[in-house]
Amino acid sequence: MSRPLTAWIEGIGFLAPGLPDWPTARAVLRGEQAYENAPSVLPAPSILPPAERRRASRVVKLTLAIGLEAAAHAGADVATLATVFSASGADGHNCHALCEQLATDDRQISPTRFHNSVHNAAAGYWGIATGAMAPCQVICAYDASFGAGLIDALGQVVLDRQPTLLIAYDSEYPEPLFAKRPVPDVAGVALLLTPERSERSLASITFRPDTTAAEPLTDAALEALRVSIPALRALPLLQKLARCEGGKICLDYLPPMQLSIDIECC
């Protein structure tokens, strides 16, 4: 990489176990209230047409919730935003249901199950819901998926000079797949990145490759979320943003490469 990648953050969306939105997560990350673990609560995707709303999976509800929250936080028009969707897997519950069906004598798969099984299903529902016609990327890099999505989004912001919405998310699998991929619940983070500073800018971030190990979070419960849900590798960055703290952090990526992030708060 010949030069660092820099962008401004204008909006944040968040949802995780016990943390239903960014204001709640911000208060916990600031230490203003204690973290209490609870199953993720997914709002109904009212933005979708009724037929698609009935078919919406947990992943679709999650990505719409955090993406729309980040855009609303920034006062942005979702129909105009380029997007990057990044996840370590697809829809865990849908995958489980497909495997169950294929294990029976009746191996007929419903069209809805099939089209929800692909990795870009969430991006498709986003397009239906928002009417967005801007470029959309869908990325998977297993446990490094947040970092891969962030690099891609930063690259688009720097090269194309257009606001880009990163939506990084993960879903749990039921047993027996859970035993092999123990993601405990759905969770995700959305960041609206822009090429220029504005009155809505929260901070600038600059990425460089590094080999420094990521520091664990001091709160044991939040650290457990960080290591168990790949999208939440973003938590150290979010903690800095919540506390309006500048400085440098390292996020887990593809060992030995890590992501070094310089933060300058507005």
C-alpha cells in the first residue's frame, strides 16, 4: 500500500447482544452504564414492502437496522450511498434450515430459502428497501471480515471521493453447526465514511498496515463480544469514538497483518 487511507466518520449504527443501538453502546463504552448481556433485539424492517418484510431473515433485519441508524445519524440519503457489506458468513438459520431439508426424503428447496442462502442476500434487501442504485460491494474474509470491509470502504472513499456506508455483521448458527462456528448471536456495526470533513463529522480515521497485536478491551464482557463475533473486532475503534479520544489503535485482521488506525476526533 503506497499511502495511508483516510476518511471521515459521519454516522454510526450498532446492534449487539444487550446493546440495541448506538446510543446505548456509546453509554456502555464510555463507562456511563454497566453492560448487561441479553439476546439481540431486532426491530421489524418497516422500510421493506410487506411481502419482503415477511421473508426478512435475522441478518436482513440486522443490516437494515444498523445501516439506517448510521445514515440517520449522519442525516444522509440512503438512496445515494455506496455500500460495502461485510460478513464472516451468510444467514446461519437459513443455512441450518436448508441442511435439515436436504437431509430428508423431500429435498425440494423453497425459492425463498434459496435466495436467502446467498452471501449477498442482505445487500439485495437493502437495495429493495432503499432504492439505492449506487455501487455495492459484498465481502467475506472469515474472522477478518470487518477489517476487509473497512479497507474496501476506505479505498472507495479515497479513490471515488464518494460517501460510503460500511455494514459489517454476523449471524449465529443453530446446533449442530454452532459447535463448529460458535458465534453467540447476531451483531453488527455500520459506519458512514466520507471523503471530506463536514459539520456532521465525528472523527477522521487513517488506516495503515501494521503487525502490532490488538489490545484487549478491559471490560471482560465486552472483550468476550469482541472475540466471539467477528464484526465486533471493531469495538476498540468504537470505544475511542464513544469517548471522543484520539490516538492510535490496532484491530485484528489477517495475522501477522493488523490494522493500525489513527483517530482524530472533531
